[in-house]
Amino acid sequence: MSKECFLRSLDGSHPDLLLEDGVQLEVGRGPKTKIKDSRCSRVQVVLIADYVSSSVLCTQHGGNPSCAQGTLLKPGSKYTLHHKDLLELRQGQFKYSIVFNPPPAPGESETVSKPGKRNLSEDSSLGSQSESKKPKTIVSSGSSPSWFSPERGYVFSSKNGFEWMKVYNGKMISMRTTECKDQEKIAAFDLDGTIITTQSGKVFATDKNDWKILYPEIPGKLKSLYKENYKIVFITNQAGISRGKLKEEDFQEKVERIQSKLGVPLQVICSTAGGGFFRKPRPGTWFWLEQVGNNKVEVNREESFYCGDAAGREQNWSGKRKKDFSCSDRLFALNLGLKFYTPEEYFQGQAPTKKFALPGFDPRTQTVTSLLEPETEELVSKSQELILMVGIQGSGKSHVSNLLESKGYLVASNDRSGGKEKTLRIVRDGLNHGKRIVVDNTHRDKESRKDYINLARNARVPIRCFVMKTNHDQARHNNAYRELVDSEHTKINEMLFNSYRSKYEEPSLSEGITGIVGVNFVPSFPTEDCRTLYNMFLLEK
């Protein structure tokens, strides 16, 4: 049975409207639209169905805001709808649902930003993993996680031999020239600092014209690759587009002029967002290339490679050269198991430098550890006690607190109560009623711990500090992971991590604490795909 997609009126006021694969459908009032209702503007929304990903791209046109799954759409904004999702042509009115026939298989129409609703350390149970002392290849050739939605996107500009597409509500844009052939072998390159540099000599381009080819060898090298049946792909982060610092049309014009200067067919894949699954070193752009952007030609990762200047090279890595601004290109290649080169290595034949550094936390290596240190320490006390959690954001404190709560402990935290004074009252009342209590705050210094310690000492109740062993870099990694897998997770500002580290005071028995227990971060995951994602480098440096 062939697939079909319909726009279905929930009140039965209009018959089902067929959304053909890749064909634009205008919905609203007027001679060219499909729903003629005097209360709707002439063209309210434009819908484009994608049968491959079982999704429908909705673009708001009318001045009266529509709603997609409860999200208010302003003119020009876009939203990707899936099977049984709700579309209101006007907020609270003219309600329709998206219906695919046959319905997509479970997980087929999930969005890439939502591989699971469960948090790494707060909703998942802690458990040991098998020991792995050697770094492992994270993703095998040609594979993509089951929760990755291969959205095809839509063409928004096609002229002069250049076809531009938007994918995932514009979080990614792609260009390919008419002559670009899909191949098994991919020669992938970063753009800024790898293919081009600024004409002005400044770190950032002053405008769309401030560029030049980085090395004279580049055009010839690329043409040779093309003759050797490589598909040439530029993969670039351009967060300035989403931040309003770089006009999308200026980027388009710049890329087209670069291609004309190089004289070789190519494809460009650009992450426009400041975060998310598509920003390198996260591998979303490559997954999209393999699943959609190479038109069913299977990519051979062993024969492919990636070249970029963000290689984590340290100060004076060659002469007096400055250190690299990040390590995102090298980490991108590591995540995908691709051969990696810097521009100097690939285009100028320089020997690989050994003066580079990976991030402080390497997610590829996990070792089996017990939850508590020392191992003889008991998680649960048989008698009344007060436990103070101590640890940076994203270190797993809340998971341990939830675990203790399931064992009968009263959990008190500023997040739950709304402030420290309320938390102190909860602790005081709990102590008076003989309860075992765990306080789930960061407790980064003596001052933040003092009031709770005094309450417990006045009640003659022993106090243990549970100190999370998760370091600064792993906590940042945990936060990045949770941003990807939990759409409700609030991003933790980098300044909070740095502030905690700068003001941290290690707990001491001299504060009146009865015992200090180390707590290791030992994650478990709802699916193997989530484990695979966690084992990737998610931070740029």
C-alpha cells in the first residue's frame, strides 16, 4: 500500500485534504487555497509533506497566528508536524490533525531533538557498565540512531545551478550544485579557516566579501578529488545566522561565489543553530548526509575523511602559531570514525602535529566503579540522619536524592521549595519528627552548608556529606547530553559551572560533619542509542 498524508478537520466541516509528497499546499481562504472560510485570512499556512520522514513542514503566512501542537506561529515561522499532531489555523479555532496512511511505525516520525524523554541522571537508574579501557569507534559505518528522523526538507531557492534546501525548521540548510554527483566516498571539509580565510586578516569576516581561498593548492586538490570519484562536501557551523549576526542571503551569496572560484561541484551542509544535534562536533549533519543528502548512495566511511582547522592544537603548535579556538572538527571526525586531517596536513603535506589536546572528559572510555567511596559505606542509614548533597550542576545529585527518597528519606531542596528559607523549615520540621533527610542543593562552600549543619547538631542527628566525584568537564558533558535528549531540560549557563568551580570549598569534618562519602557517576541509559550518544564528544572544547 502506498503512503498518503491528509489534513483532517476535527469537527468534520471540511473533507480530508490530500498532502502530496513534496508538493506545497496553501491553506486558508481564497481562489488558490483549499479551505474557503470567511473567518480565515487568504493564505494562513503553507504545508509540505515529507513521506520519507512522515512529517509535514508548516509555514505561517497569515497575519493571524496559527498554532502547531500548542506553539504559536508568527508570520514566516516554521514548525514540523507529525502523525496525529494538531494544527489550529487560528489560535483555538479551525482545528485539524495530520494523518498518515498507513500510520508510521513507532519512532519513525520522532524529531531528532527528542530521542527520549528521560534524563541521564535524574530519571534513569544508576548501574554499572562493562569495563572499556580503550577508546572505541562510536558509530559504525553507515549507521544512524533509531531516533534520528531523516527529514528531507524543502527547496527554498533554485537558480543559476545552485539548489538550496532548509531542513528541521531551518536548523540546518544545504546547498548542492547541479553537477554534484552522489558518491560512496565523501571528502568533507570545514569552510572558515580550512577552505577560506578573511581577506582583511581579522578573525571574523567583516562582511560577505571579506574572504579569500586559504591556500593556492586548494582548488587543484579539490578537482583531483572530484576526478577520483569523491563527493566534495563542506560542513560548517554558522550560528550567526540564527543569532541574526549573519544574513542567510549573504551566506548563500558567499558560498556560491566560493564555489565559482573553486570551480568544482560540491555540496554544503550548514548548521545554523547555536546548539542542538547539528552543530559540530555533534554528528547530525553527517547523519543527514548519509540518510537523505546522498540520495540513497551508501556512504563508505572507511574511504571518506574530514578536514578542519578546529583541531585542538595548543599554543605554538607550529612556530608561534596561536592555539586553535576549539577542537570541534577533530572531535566530529572521532565521533564518526572518520580519518581526520588539518588543512596544513591535507593541502600542504605537513606532518601531523602531536601538540593538541582533547577535552578534559573523554566520553568514549568508561570504567566500572562502585557508587560510593569507600565501597564499605552504606547508602541508607538505619537510624535518623541528615545527608547534604555536594556537587556541581549535572553531577547526578538529584538521581541519588531520588534513590534515597525511594528508601524513605525526605528530600528537601531549593528547587522544590522555592528558596533556602523554606528548605530550612522543611529540614527543621523533618528532624523534629525523626525523619531521615537528604538536602539536594549544590552546597559549594562552608557558608551554604552551615545552617543545615547547625540544625542537625542542635537536634543531635549525625550528618553525612555525599560529595559527587563528577568533575567540571563531565558535568558540562552531562548537561549537553540532557539538552539533546530531554526537550524540557533547562540549559545550564556556562558561567554557573565556572562559578561553582571557582568558589568550591571541600567539605571537612571540622565543619561539624560526621562523615564524608564520595559518590561516583555511574550512568545507565533507557536505550543503546542514548548510550551511544553519551559516548560521543558533545562539547567543542
